[in-house]
Amino acid sequence: MNFKEIKSSVKHLRDTCPCANCKKKYRLQDISVIATTKVEGLFEMRCHNCSCSTLVTVMSAPEIEIQEKNIREHKSVNSNDVLDIKNFLNSFDGNFKKIFTK
């Protein structure tokens, strides 16, 4: 993980993971980086309120961020899109393996 990914991970942890014991939000100084690799990081979160310690592994997935950005940039669904899906589903036999290996 590079510095930007670590910073983003810490922000995400602070925003989404309150202390499991007392439910208080972690402060920036409560989160320590234990180790990182290219795609993951190990963080220790020690609560300033109750001293409960939690270890968290975070996986970095920049391709997901790119996909989300592309989804937001697409135009809204129109009636032709709905008809295309309806026609596809009418002829779809349920074999997902077949459609994903094409």
C-alpha cells in the first residue's frame, strides 16, 4: 500500500468502525500501521476510551474505485436498455458459466 492508500484506509476505518467494546469513534492517533504489502495493510486500533485493542486487515482495491467512477459516469437507463434486458432474460437458460466464458 502506498501512503495515499494507507491514509484512505485509516479514514475509512475511522468513519465505519467504532470500538467493538464501547462504540466510541477512533481518533487518528488511536490507529497504528503494523505492516503493509502492495495490496493489504494490518492496522491496530486501540480505543482511547476503554483501551480495547482491535487488529484489522484492509485490502486495497483500486480497480473497484475505477469501476465505481465509470458507473457514475454512465447515462441513465432508457427504454431500449430495459427492452434489451427483457429480451435477454426471455432467452436466458440460467447457465451463467456459458455467458461469462464467451
